[in-house]
Amino acid sequence: MHAPVRAQNPRKKSAKAFWLKQLHTWHWVSSAISLIGLLLFAFTGITLNHAADVEGSPQTVARSGTLPPALLKQVAPDDAGADAPDVKKPLPAPVAAWVEKEMAQSGAGVAEWSADEVYLALPRPGGDGWVSIDRHSGAVSSEATSRGWISYLNDLHKGRNAGDVWKWFIDIFAVACFLFALTGLVLLWLHSRKRPTTWPLVAMGLAIPAILAIIFIH
């Protein structure tokens, strides 16, 4: 005679099925959200690790011009002495529009105003730029440097000069990756009884980088 098999509590079974379904849902949703970002960050992780091998040749475009007299008045030193020394403020809107049209550079951002010059730094992912305006003569010079699309992607990876919107994207992407990994870990735990190699593989994923760091990084 065999001992009678106790039926599982229907309520407990229903709760387990509910949470398992929730875990699977959160796992695939977070994986879908983070998929393209993971591919991008994985690829740029390789290019950053081999930056010296894939570094492109920077290309620089220089331009020069002269502000029209009407616009020069908006950046000229204040004869009354009201000019604050070394102040930081944006270019006047008409001057910024002229810079964008004539210099093919963005006129947005905070510029550095000295007694003789207005200097606008224009760093960006994969490149750099600047605009300089002589406050007395109105002479304008600018440079725009591009280091190629791999450098552009590398800077996105680091969040370098990418702005607040990209910063928020990285934070949201990191949360999606965290949920993806956490729900994956819980699912591994739930299925580990039927997959005996689960925890040895997880342990290996922890041990390999730890051992390499201890032995080879000083």
C-alpha cells in the first residue's frame, strides 16, 4: 500500500501560477525594452576596450566671418562699465541665429564673456566645436571637429556631452536591465530543481571576473 498523495492547496497553486506569470511578463517586457540598448552598449564596450585600434582620424572644419554692425552692438562691451567681468550667459538670440546660419554651428548654450571676447564651447558626442566672437571688431571664427561614428557611439556609451535627455535614457535603460537580470535570477531559482547546472553556471559567472581581477589587476 502506498501512502496517499496529498493534493496541493489550490489557493497556493493559484498564487504560485500568478507570480510565475508576472515574473515571465516582467522578464520579457524588460528584455524587449533593453534589447537594443544592450546590443549598443555591448558593441561599444568592445570598441572602447580597443579604442586605440579603431580610433578614426579627426576631421576639422574651420570657418570665419564678421558680425553685421547691428548684431555687433548686442555683444560689444558696455561703455558705461555695466559689463560684469568673465560672466557666463547665452548669446543673444539674433546673434545665435546668425552663428547657426553662417558658421554652421549651434548658437545655443552658455558662452563665456570676457572683456574682449565671447567664447562658446560646443562639445558633443563624437566631436567638438567652438565659436569665438571679438567684441570690438565683430570678427567671428569657429571650428567643428568630427571623430567619426565609432567615437560618437563610444561617447553615447559614456554619456559624454550627450545632454540631459540621454542621461535620463541611460537611467531608464539601467532600471530595465536590472529588472531583466533580477527576474531572470528568480526564474533561474524557480527552475533550478530541474536544471542542476544552474547554480554552478551562475557561480562561474561570478568567479571568473573575481579571479581575473584578483590575479591580473593590481
